[in-house]
Amino acid sequence: MLALLALLALAGPAFADVGIKEFQIVGRTLSMLTTRPTGRIALAVVYAPDVAASRQEAEDVARVLGAGFAVGGLTLAPVLVPVDRLAQGLDGATAVFVTAGLAAQQDTVFQAAGARALPTLTLDFTCVRAGKCVLALKAEPQVEIVLNRRAAEQARVSFASAFRMLVSEM
Amino acid sequence: MMARVNNRPIRPGLSLLLLAALAMAAASPAVGQTIDYGTLEQIFGQPVTASATGSPKLASHVPVTMEIITQDDIRRSGASSIPDILRQYAGLDVWRSTVAGVDVSVRGYNQYYSPGLLVLVNGRQVYLDHYALTAWSAIPVEMGEIRQIEVVKGPNTALFGFNAVQGVINIITYSPLHDDIDTAAVRVGTQELRQVSAVQTIHLSDRAGVRVSLGGTEASEFDSPFDNADLAAGNARYRIDPSRRSAAIDSLFQVTDNQQVGLELTRSVARQSEFSLSADLTRSDYETSSAKATWTAETGLGLMEASIYRNLLEVDYVGDFLNNYHIENAVTAARVQDLFRLGSDHSFRLAGEYRHNEINTFPDAGAEIGYDVYSASAMWDWTITDAVSLTNAVRFDHLQMGWEGAVDYPAIVTPPFTPDKYDRQINGINVNSGLVVRASAQDVVRMTYGRGLQLPALYELSYFKYGALPPAYAPLVGFFSTGNPALEPTVVNNYELAWDRRLPAWDAMVRLAAFYQTHDNLRSNATSDPVFRGNVADFLSGNVGGSDAWGGEAGITGTIGSSWRWGLNYTYEIVRDRLSVNKEALYAPILFEDGTPRHRVNGHLGYSDGPWEADLFAHFTTAYDTLRWPFGDPSADPPYDRVRVPAHLLLNGRVGYRLSDGITVALEGQGLEAAQHRETAAPPVERRLSLSLTGRF
């Protein structure tokens, strides 16, 4: 919480890639998990405090989601988690949002999330291509979702077949 | 059960099933939950459909040319019936003959009791097999419960089997489990229209949902004049005021995390005048009921579905041709399918289906004819690259026909076909193939091929009527009108090239399509060349040649800001009949060449501002011909009149005002441009105005 407050205090201009549309998709995508979460869930937003892009994106996510962002039957409650505090930060989370600029730490995040069977979602397609995130998405100009099947298997998360038929799987 | 002989193993089907088993054994595990169309549409920002391939597809990715009509489109149309909505879309022809009697065709080939168009509600056929027609008012669905209407143009028989040769209209309702739809609507209008409709969704828990819908309509039939005294004398007694009652219960239960079970019951009663296939006015009383159960499961072998339904139809016709006919038709269909992925680039759907269809003999009862159809189908969707995908689907149908019982004909009447002639098999292969190229972020090109078989309608196989001829016909003393169990299915091939282009600067989408179709083994219920059996003329159903069509569709839809929406589409089509008999369409309404308008144009302009919503639709069609029984001199040659339906412009529209969050009042109109216009050989269609009050809770 202290970290969140500190970040909000330092918040700068919004990063263009993070907006309401993205998290509407994130929320509805989570409802495509085979173990469908409902109600208020904690979305762990993992960031590297010393990486500007990562920190900026985390701030934007926190701003967009506020105290809780309702989408479908879910309310996404952001929990900002510094990448060096994964062990505590992921406890109680339902899903993990991986911010940009974490290339050096993506494997660590993926292993920690996988150990808890948590899906890792990101706007950074390179993370999915590297097999260190389960799913990447963008909302503009058209919705695009890429799912890494092997990463999903490793993380022990699965999505509805109908959803998988509609996304790009790799 | 029908008497069936020679039920042989279906070896091709077994082969496909074996292939399915092998493929599934190698499939990667796929677990998850069943299809939630609403959420998927919200994720991807566009409608999702399974009507193209059986696999969920984004509307922009389907390997067929299709229209997806959303609930917003339905509301804004101001239409009180589904055909009035369809009229605005490229390639769709709508013939309204009475207040409730209406026929719809895709890409021409319209005729009374239009066959060849498979109409479904959530995959259950509501198209009626006895005459291969769709009684639109007897469909047990309310406008307020429809999520979307999916219109596939051209044969889609590899997915849906026999009869989806012109196209498919799949009406998709909201999910009783995933959606929460509660509406009530009342509508009053000209022709003394009184219509009520109510839809209530009850979520018993987050794992059980039930949706109940009820509807009722009363109205007065058009009183526009008949063209002459003979027609008035012949038809007026069959003009009745239409009424409709409909009830449906649809439920869905999440029985485990990975399994859902659905149950659906429907009932409808529709009484109306309509132009029958004999091109005369007929009083029709339709009673339909259905029961359907579905099971869906996410398994290690993919998304598996099983369904079984039974449709019952009782219909009474009173007319000069369909004279006091009582028809009972029962359809039972069972289906299993598995949808799975192999790797990341290949999706497959494997399905097996059984269908039993039976009908009483008529006009003389006493026997039943029917058939069993065993089908196996496979679909392979290959994502070749991010930009290119290829979908191939094939379906094999094996039909075994049979006859049970006996009809007590008078001693002097000997039907030409004995029951053993109904011991017949038909095997057919249906194919659909589509290459989709997303050439850029704005461009999608589709090249498709479809081959479909259209079965003869049940009456074409079994009908048998006899009668005496007046002395003027001597030495003939009588006639037969005879269904023919030896009829061959009509074969339709469709070749198509289509291009969709987004225009982001205009917030618009352009759609172009060019198609070429061939129809072989067209059928007529009684040809102009009777078979003479002694001193009896037998007007025998037969295969009467073919027909070809080619044409194109061009359309653009767009929005301006958040207030304006607009659209324009144009359809051009030429049909060339190649009839081997019946060239003058003497006894049966086959008149495709002159019955298909050459040009159709639709325009739409809509505006929303706060609580106001206004939409105006224009529909223009060039002239076409249709047939009519003249009720004059029965010995006239040819006995049917050819009636020219002049080019006409229709204006339809709606102005709605939202009184509160859930309550909307709307003024709606169809045929605003004139008091009357003609769409068929029936008396003209009158202007229809209505006022509706709709609540969404």
C-alpha cells in the first residue's frame, strides 16, 4: 500500500498504451479462464521501480483501475508489486499484470506466478513471444490477443476452447 | 417407426468417425468453459458467430459472406417481424403477400413457400419440412430475446446439411445463464394490430438460468382489393385475420465447472392467410411445439457438444388447392460434435448426426412416409499465417426413405407409386471451402466455394391427389397430382469472391461480393408435361432442369461521430433458367429467371441524440414477375397468370424516445411512401404504422 501511495504521489502523465479499454479486455479475458473468477479479485501489477517505463505503466494501471474497476462480473483491484517483492506480493492475487520494461525479470515473474497457477497478462507482446507471459493484448486499432499455449500449460492455467479459437495461439 | 429396408452401414461415416477418434487422441488438452457469446463480443469489439464453420469466429474472419444483425439493428428497424428486418440487407429478397404471410430468399430464387433457406433458432431448425417452408410468424421467438440474426449467403450445407442451399438464417437468443434480459413490449397499429411480448430471465443461482418468453399478436388482414372479380370470388373466403401465440422456456445449467446442460421447450400457434405454393390465397393454421436438450463440456478432447431435439408440427390448410389438408410432421434430430485444436494453427470440428423425419400421407391419410438421415462431417480450419487462413468442411449424408401403413383409396384409383418405391436411399456430399486473406489491417479478401444438396420437400415425395375431369377434357376422365419418391435432390454450387475494406477515416466499412451459382435438378411439384396413364393425366413431381445465377453485392456502412449512422447497399443479379420442361411455368411456380429482380438498393440513415433515436430505411427493387392462379376459366392455357410486380420504393422508419432508463416509446412504419404497394401477386400490401412501448428492466 505504501508503494501504491508513493507511486500515485509521483504519478506523471498517462502512458498512452494503458487505458480503460485494455482493462475491460483484461477483465473479460479473465472470465474466460476455465476456473472462472468472480467478484472482487486482486490483480497483481508487477513493476520494476528502477525502470521508468515499468514504473510509469504501473502508475497508469493504478490510475485506471482506481480502488476497483468493475467489468462484467469482476472487480479488478490493483495491487502494485515491486518485482523484488514477488514472494509476498503475489499472495492473494488472482492474476498478474506484467508491466513493460521487465525483460530482465520476466522469467522470475513467470516462475513466481506459475508456482501459484496465476495467469500472467501483459501489453508487452515480446514477453509472450519469449514464453514468459501467458497472454498479451492490445485494444487499438483493433483488438489483438496472443496466447502462449506452452506458457499457459507451464503456469497451469487454461482458457475456454471458444476463447482459444478466437485468439492467436503460439 | 418407418418400415425401412436395406439399412446399410455407413462406411464413409465410420471412416470419418475413426479419423475423428485418431485426431482427438492426438489433440492437446483443452479445458475451459463453454461459449459465452456476449463476453466474447465485448472482448473483441465485434460479433462472434459459430454459424459459418461450427467453430467460434469473429465476424471479420468468417470464411463465408454473412450478415450479422444485432439487437441494436433489430430495435432500430422498428420492424415487428423478422422478414421486415431482413429486407434491408444486400442479397435478401422479401415477398410479403399478407399481414403475416411472407417469404424470404437469399440471392433470388424466391417463390411462394420459399424453400432452400434453412432457418434456425439456436441451431434448432424452425424451417418446416412438409413444404420446405418457413412460417415466420410461427417461429417461437420474441424480438426482445434475440441477440443477433446471422445470415449466411450461399450454400452452407457442410455444416448444416441438406437444405441450407440458398443460405442459413440462424437466430441466436440471449443466454439464459450468461445474460440477464427482462423486457416487455406492447405495440398497437394500423390493421388493428395488437401485439404483446414479454421476456423474463431468472437466475436461480450463478450456475442456473431460465429465460421465459411469451408473445401474442392479433391484427386484421389487409383489405386492399383483388385485381378482378374472379380473384375476389376465388380468394376472398380465404382471407382471415392473423393471430399468433408463442411461448418458450430456455434454460442453461452449469452442472460442473466444465459442463453445461440446456433444456428448451417451445410452443407456437399461428393462424393466417398466405399465398401458398399454388399461388393462391390459403388459410393456414400452424401449431408447432419442440423440446430440446443440450450438453456441452470442456474436456481433454476439446469442446464437446451433444444435442437432441424433437419438433412437432400440425398444420391445417384451407384453400382451393391446399383443400382441407391436415398435415402432421415430426422431426427428431440428434447430434454430437467435438471442437478442438491441434497445435496452434489447426482447429477441427468433427460431428455425427441422426435425423428422423416423418409425415402423414395427404390429402388421404392412413400411411406415413419418412426418412432417416445419418450424417458425418468434418471441418478443418488452418491458420496458415497471421494473415491467411483456409477452412475446409465436408459432410456426408446418407438418407433412407420408408413407407408405413396403407391408404384406402377408391377401387378405381391406383396410385402410380406403391410403398416399395419408397424404399430408397440418397447419398450426398456437401462441401464448403473458404480462403480468407487479411491483406492489411483494413482489407479482408474471401474466396469461397460451396456445394450443397437440397432434398425434395416431404410433400414432393408423397403427395397424391386425384379427381375427375370435366367432359371437355375427354377422352381423359381424371387426373392425378403425384409426389415422386424417385426425385433427385437439387444440387447447388456457389463460387464467390468477396472483399471487405475498412475506411477508418470515414469510420466506415465497404463490402463487395461477386458470386456465380449453378442449380441442377430443380424440382417442380407438377410439371406441365403430364404422364398419361390410360385416360388419366398424372401431373407428376419431377426434376425439371437447372438454373444459373451470377451477380454482385456492394455495400457500405458507417457512422459519423456518435450520433449518425448510415448505410447503402446494392445487389445486382441475373438468373438464367435451363428448364427441361415446364418452360411456361404452367402448373408450378418455377419462374426464377423473371422472378428475380435485377437491381435492389437499400439505404439507411439513423440519428441518435440523448433520448431520441430516429432511423429511416429505403428499399428499392426493380420489377419482377410472379405467378397467380386466376380463378377464371379452368381450361385457360396457360392456367397461371404471370403478374408483373412493378419496380417500387419502400420507406420504413422508426422514431424512438427513451422516457426513462428502461422505457422507450416508438413510432414505427413500414411502407411509408404510399398507402399500398405490391410485392407479390396477392392484393397489395398496405402501409403499416404502429406505436410501441418497450420496457427493459
